[in-house]
Amino acid sequence: MTPRRSGGADGQKLHQSVLLDVAVEQLVIDPDGNYVDCTFGRGGHSRKILERLSQRGRLLGIDKDPEAIGFAERLAGEDVRFSSFHGSFAEIQAAVAASGWHGGVAGVLMDLGVSSPQLDDASRGFSFMREGPLDMRMNPLQSPSAAEWLAAADEKDIADVLWRYGEEKFSRRIARAIVARRQEEPLQGTRELAELVSAAIPRKEKHKHPATRTFQAIRIYINRELEDLELGLAASAAQLSPGGRLVAISFHSLEDRMVKRFMRDLARGPVVPRGVPVTASEEASDYRLVGKAMKADVAEVSDNVRSRSAVMRVLERRADYIGEGA
């Protein structure tokens, strides 16, 4: 989900959904269609989508986070065109089936990563900038928490996670330090982990907190973000009706590489070995890329610094597609 700015005198979070207008413009082609917001968050994109839908249009909001689903249920009470599903977007097929939709989905939006409400709430344990319990679960009803995993995982497994999901070149040093510390007492707090990581890294990157990669890696692993993304991309594309679009907004290179490769390969069509006779229709893809990758403009980045790393990509199921459907 998109990182967003928070604040507000009423104690509620105010949010700036990154690439809000352009994402919804690319997504909503048919005002009468059925749409899915795979990462509801606090509903910034969903409300904008609803503004563009007719009375016949429908929108389904999906989120892992029980707090986000609470906000989604409030929106459902305000607008009969909206409904919600508590779970991962990897379960989009089940969510759409539960909605009773027929004829496929006109558009799917994925706004990936961690949201500002999660980052800004110290009790969730996502941020190394705020003292809080070492949790990091998008769905606190699931296990393990970051603290539980760090207390039990092998040193090699910790190092592998930091390297794979955080691209942390000092992953072995950090893993060794974590295991040494837990022999004295278990890691429980976010700042405790951040300080340990900072001490373990011999060379610091300019303009980046030393714990950035470690926190990203642990969060991605705990929440199965990349596994869910792989499943969710395939399931979302399969749900699209002819002319339907998948719009994905990524915030770090691991996500964007997965989205880019998935969309590119699907638009390229089946890979046929040389010498195997095929017709043009068998070689063609049912999908196409829409435009080039888009980023937030200077004005948006100036207004919301968290948008600086956002990359949006769009995939469309060809309008002339003839097949089994979703």
C-alpha cells in the first residue's frame, strides 16, 4: 500500500495516495464495471474510484490489516456500490467469487508496500524511527511477529532474509549480531534492533538510515509480501475481462522488478521453441502493456516525499480477447 502523509486534529490519519488521479484515470475505463482495490488502506484510491463509477459500477476493497478493514466497512455503510474482503490480494479469485460478480473484472489496482498508518503507528513496529514493539505484521492476528521470528530463526536464515529481501550487503554481520544479542536477552523493541544494526554495519550509506534495508527485509518476509505479489499478479490478470486493466504501484526495486517482468512476459505471449509450427493467433498474447512506467512528478514529490520512489505500470487484457474468461 502507498505510504501516505499522516496528521489531523481529530487523531485520524490523513492520507495522500500516491499517483492518485493518474492511477484511477488509467484504471477506470468502464464506469459500469466491477473493480478491485487490492490494497484498501484508508480508502484514498477507493473513494476516487467510486467518484468515477456510475450507479451500476461496483468496487471491492481487499486488505490484510484488520484496522484497514474497519475503515472499509464504514465506507461500505456509506456507499452500496462498495464491499470489502479481509485477506491478502493473493486471494482475489475467492474475494471476487464471494462478491457474486459475473463477467469478469474491469480493473484491478495494487498499491504495494507498507502504508503510512502502519508506519506512523509506533505500536505496529514497522518504523525504526519510533520506539515500539518489534511486530511488523500487517495482520496482527497472524504469526509470527518479527520479535518471535528473530528469537528463533537460524543465523543463516536471518542473513538470507536480509540479503534476499533487503539486498543488505552486511547481512551476515547483522545476523551474527542479532544471534549474539538474543543469547543475552531477546530483541523486543524497534529502536533496540535499529541500534544493533547500526553498530554492526562498518560503512554507512549517505542519506539512508543503516537499519532501512534490515527493517524492509524482515517486514517483507514476515508478511510474505513477494510470495503474495507473485500469486496476486497472476490471479488478478486472470480475473480481467476483455479491455480490463491491472494497475500496479511499486515502492522498491524488488516489487517493481517482479511487476515489470510479469507484465512484460504476459504481454510478450507464449515462448514457442524454434521449429515448432504455430499460427499467428497462437503466438499472440491476450495482454498488452499500456504506455511506459510512470513516476510521481516534481510537485507531488515536493508535497509528499514518500512518493519519490513510486513506479506505476499498467497491463491491459486486449479488448478483442476471446477465451474462457475469468
